[in-house]
Amino acid sequence: MSKEEVIIDFRGPISFETMEELLNKLRCSTAFNELRKPVRKRLYGTVVESIDNIYKYAAFNQVDSQGNSRTPLLTVKRQGDVFTISVGNLVLDALVDSLKLKLDKVNQLNNEELKSLYEEVINKEAGEADTGAGLGLITMALRTEMDIEYSFEPMDAGYSFFTMKIDINT
């Protein structure tokens, strides 16, 4: 088995400055620059979307009853021909069912069905209470050849810690 190479291992709050630092770190890595351009674009786009989702949807940092802080996390690792993007952030429990539904839906669809769903969602008018159409999840599902893995760990006071893992084959 080939050795794992960690490109990004970040834990903490996400700001515009942090986003740029993380993306620069990815762009400057040897592993990233050795990739063919189409793979670089898929990987970069997935990392951008992952960071953007944390920035937009993460609940404020919570401390659980044991005193453990649950700050956002992002890791990008390479093992052999696979890059793995792992993200995690606190979300309100009220959003869990909706997020599960969207993830399960994109995991069930093939590429043609995902493309069709993308067109349907992008052409739909957003409602006032719309918090996101799931375009990012659809786009990430189109970039990977595997299901998006995810989990929710219940926390205190109406929050869960959401983790998601996406593999990109080179």
C-alpha cells in the first residue's frame, strides 16, 4: 500500500483569508501540480466547494458537555491514485434531515441523472426561505466516481457535527 501524503490538515474557523491560504497551500503542493489539468480542476473545485459550504453553513463553534470544542475541519490527503477531501463542521439539528436527503439523492444517481438534476436545480427560482439548492453537493458528486460518505454526530443543545468525505481518482 502506498504512503499517505497530507496536503492540508486544518482545524479552526473559516474566513475569506483562511480560504485563500488553504487554496494557496493546495495550489503550491507538488502532488497537486503533478496532476493532469482535468484532475487538478476536479480536485480544486471540490476543495473550493467544501470550504465554501463550511463558510456558509457552519454553526458557530460549540463546546460540548465534556468541554470539547467542535471547530470546522478540512483535510486533503493523497494515497496512491486517490485524493481524499474530508470536511467537518457543526450544523443545526434542524438542517440534518434536509442535508441527509440531498446527500442520499445525489449518491443514488448516475452521472446523466446528476447532470439532469443540476440543470433542473439551476433553472429553478430560489424561494425566500431557500438556504441552498444543493448545487454544490451535485457538483461534488459529479466530480467523484464514488458515493459521498457522510455522518452526523449528535452534540449538545440542538447541534450535530457533520462530516463528509469525497474521493477524487487521478
